[in-house]
Amino acid sequence: MSTSVAIAVITFRRPALLRGLLTSLQAQELPADSDYAIRIVVVDNDADGSAAAVLEEFGAGTPYPIQSVVEPEPGIPFAREKSVELCWNDDALIFVDDDETAPAGWLGKLLHAWESTGADVVTGPVKGNLPPGAPPWNHYSDVHDSTGKHTTGEELRKAYTNNTLVSRRVYHAVTPGFHPAFRYTGSSDLHFFLRVHRAGFRIVWCEEACIAEEVPVGRTTLHWLVRRAFRSGSGDTISRLLIRPGAISYVLVLAYASARVISAIGFALAGLLLGRKTHLLKAVRRFFSGVGSLAGIVGINHDEYRERHGSGHGPGPADGGGAVPGDLAGGDGPGAARVADQRRSPLADHPDARLP
């Protein structure tokens, strides 16, 4: 029998980008002797179903069939959880973002790495395509580019959903996957893959399976860099405290956050003495990541995606709102994050405490 693989896409009101991604996915070619049944699953997180017009363009006659549904509950974790539900019987699912495009050969390389390594999870790099006129620091920073971070076959402790294949045995065991505490803040994928690693599954890197991401103008500012570093640090802390609450975890998180701030000072001094802008950028990212890690201890995170869903508390930038103390989208803090809607199953009983 063929090996069934679903490519899972969640989207929210980005028709042009979604069209570009689907076009690149339909152009993927596999070797003639491969035995894969590929399909695409699109979850539209817009209750109005705004992706429908784009999806109609990819009807009968496309190489890979597309299944689409609307997930009206706003928030990335709900859309991702719906993706897993729709792909439950596939042998694997591949997570990609709707602002990405897959170059020729990407799918074959990712599948080959899965076959050759026998890994439970295979993740690859993302190459950012900068918009014209992007400030110079974007060109010598790796903030938009994860290529060259690891070597093919290297085992990792975490992954993200921007270019990752997940075997069925993983999402059948680590379920529910995506915690509603991260409804608008992001990091639900980090939290999931930290749990995946903790459960004993192997995550490996495939440098050759690179995918491209379109970087919007709003993400080329230093203001965005600071907010993203803060959110990443906070999301990391909250993820770890949700997985393993207790005094020891708080001590470890505090030590990690302090180390980030101290290393930031070291990079800043080196950058000033050596005149290296890359060191100065690392200093900025590490400092605010460390500050975010400290903030996460008391449940403070940056609601980057809140205003996209019309749930902001006031005017703000298009790519997110502000830091919301103790919110966690329905939780009182990292140790007591509740689901947003207790009637929703299977999210109402999150099994962090039952992981081995």
C-alpha cells in the first residue's frame, strides 16, 4: 500500500501568499518509483472562509488533492489541532506556513530524509526572502534565515511547524498537540515539539529540504526584532513550565534567562570592540530573549497574533498587540493555563503531566 502523507497548511486572510504556496506545492515532483500518496489539507482560521476563493483555483486536475475546512475558533493552536485531526489516519503530516513557497525538489528531499534516517520527526531550514528596501541589518542577520544552523542527520531537541514532517506515531502519542494557552502569542509548536522530544521521539535535521518564506516589511524593523525576541524567550519559559511545573523548573528557567542576558552583554562588548554588527544584533536578540524568559516566569507574553483576529484591546501594529500580563488566553499564569473553551474536545484535558 502507498504511504499516505498530508501537507498541512493553516491560513488566515493571506490569499496571495496562500496561492503562491499552493502553486509551489502542486509543482512538487517525486521520483517515478516512489510510493507516496500526497494530499494537501488547508485549515482556514477565518470564520468567514476567506480562503475559499483561492482554493477554488485548485480544483480537479491538480496533481495533489486538496481538502479544506474552516476552523472558526480564532487562534493558531486550534487551527493546528484541526490539522492533526484531519490527518489522523495519514502515515505522516508535513507542517508548512502559508507565507512560504517550496522550491523544486523540496518534498522529495524531506521524504528521503524521513526514509533514510528512520526519524520520527524531520525538520528543515527556512530561507527568508527580504522585501525591496529592507534595512541593511536584515541582510547580515540570521533572524529570517535558519539555513546552515545544523548538519543533515543531526538530532535536535525541538522543532517548529514551518517546515517539518511528523510521523503518525508521534501525533497519536503526544495528544492533544497544541495548547490553547498560546492562542495569540505563538510558541504552541515549540511547546509541542519539546513534549515530543521529552516523550523519546527522534527529531533530525535535513539541511537540503529548504523552504522559502516571504518576509513582510513589518518584520524588517528593529522594533519587530525586539518584540519577537521577547516573545520567543517568554514562549520558551511558559512551554517548559507547562510541561514540568515545580520549583526545579523555575530555578532552571531563571538560570537560562540570566545566562542569555549575561551572554548578550558579552556579545555587545565584543561587537563594539571588534566593530561587528552581527555581534551587536545577537546582543539585542539575546538580551530581549532573556528578558522575555524572565517575564514568562510570571506569565507575561507578547500577543503577536491577537489583532489579526480582531481581538485586540486597542490600536496597534498589524502584526500583533502588546504584552498582556497574566493573560495566556484564558490562563492565570504558566502553571495554571486553562483551555479557552472547556467544551472543546480533546483540548479540554491536556496531558502534559502524563508524559514520561
